Amino acid sequence: MKRYVMVLLVLPAMLMTAACGGGGGEVAATPQPTGDAIANSVQQTVAAIAVAQTVAALTGGTATAPADLPAVPTPAITPPDSPPATTTAPGTDTQPPPTSTPAAPATAAAPTCTVVSGVNLRGGPGTVYDPPVGFAAANTALRPLAYTPFGNPQGAWLLVEVVGSGQQAWLSAGAQFVHCSVDPATLPPPANVPATPRPPNTATPTATAQPVAALPPDLRNVSGGAGCLDDPDINSDFQTDSRFLLRIFAQLFDPPPGESGDGAGIERVEFSVRESGYTHTERTAGYCIFQGGEPTCRDWPRNQFGQLTWGDGGPVVVDGNYNIDVNVFPKEDTFISQCNWTISLTVDVP
């Protein structure tokens, strides 16, 4: 194997000697390399490298180029320029859609109130601010401004602005007078409360004087429908009194045997005050709205502060117009139908 290697190495050298004209004779001037000579030299170098690689493959060694062979420069590879960044989608000339801006949250609607039944407008929170500064009829639109749970002398009150006129005034916050789109108790308190127009009573009380809260209310504008009054089977009537509010007299014109007088043939009387939600069923003749009967009705209930209330523990009575529905039920064995009517009145609390 070494013999073949030597032959392979000597062969290129002999070829180079023959190309130069042999080894004897006069030394000629060294010619300048031409283009063909350079090409031949490159070919010879490549051939020598191929021979060396062949020898290395046969011997299991590493091919080594001859030390006197010129190195072949490795061409520098310049990477292509990176394409410029683009905001367009490939294959299109359109820009991506802009990011949408979130919509602003909706603004909560301003609170409003509507008058349920006619009510007085006052200069301050309470009936002590008298006389009224105006009147709001049913369905009048209001804008609530402030709320106080402590009127003078009692009850919760609203400071409102009348839509359309712009008038600002106070009215009772009772559900029988006004309905609001928000709970009135969530409204802010008033920035200031007008001074009481009437100074407190500084006179020395006498033995017959009563606290203001213990005085009876004033009942006025009393009227009653003719439903039960004109019933051909039931003899009925009513009585209003500031101490017990309302009593119903009822009996059949033709009562069952053995019965006579008030309550003859009557099973019960039902009361319902529309504006306050108060209801009561009375089965004792001398039918009273707050219980009791002959000879007297039970007085109008009061709370621990002496304020009038709609029944025991019920809401405080406030000024206003009230409609009281009355239903009279005869006993079943009389086979007479019930009669109904409504009694309307205005209450002014002290």
C-alpha cells in the first residue's frame, strides 16, 4: 500500500517537472504566469487534493494538503437582507382593522317621583310649615333632591323640584302620596332645614293642656258612596270621629228570627285603607275600624311617641286624603249578597 501511495505522490511531481522543460541545460528566465498557467496550477492543486483524499480513504488516515499548495479561499456568503417589517397581511395591501375602543358605561338614570294622590307642598319638612306653599295633583312629576325621616312634628319628608315649573318644596314621603323610582331613604339629607315658622309654645302648661302629639287629628272633606246606603236588603250608615276615625252601622231590613238592632243578620265588616295598606275585619256590632263596638270604639292607636298609627305597630299617619273601602257581609243563611262602598276624607294630624 505504501508503494502505491508513493507512486501517487511522485506522479504529480514528474508532471510538474516535465511542464517546466526538464532538469538540465541553461536556466531560463522565470516566465511570468499567464492565465492558462494559473488555471493549470489550480487544476493540479485540485488533483493533488483528490489524490490525498483517496490515499486517506485507503489508509484510514486524514487527508492533508501539501504544505506548498496555495489555500483556496472560501467565498464569503452574505445573507440576504431581512425583509422590512410590515403591518399588512401576506398577499394583501390592506391594513389590519384598528382595535375598537370600549364603549363608555351607561350613566344611571336620575331618580324621579310621581304624586299618587293630591298632596300639599310646604316650605319645610312638616305640617308645622303652614300654610302650604302649593299643591301637587295626582301624576305630577317630581325630581327628588333630599330626604329626612324626621319631620316637624312627625313623619318622613322629601325635598323635591316640580318638573316643568322648577318649584322646590317639601311634601310627605308617605307611600299614599308619592311613589319614587328609588328608595327615598337612599337620597342625601337636606343641606339645611328652614327655620320653624311658628316659635314653640313657652307658656306654662295648665292642668287641661295636652301635648301636641296627643291631640286628635282633624277630619274634613268626608264623603261616602251610595252603594250600601241604597241597598234594599241592608240598612247601613257610617260615622267618622277624630278619636276612632270610622264606625259602620249595619243590619238587615229583614233579619233572622230572634235578631234585632245593630248587627242583626250581619256576619262581618271588612275595612281597607288604600293609601296606607291597613286592613281590619270586625265581627262586633258597632263595627269600628280599629276594633271595639258598642258602646264605644277603640281610640285611634298611637306609638310610643304619641303619634297616630295605622293599627298597632303600623306606619305613622301623615296628612293627606284617604279612601277607605268598606265591605258588609250578611250571614250565609240569609242568602243576601254583600254590599260595598268607599268613604273618602282628609286627615290633618296635629
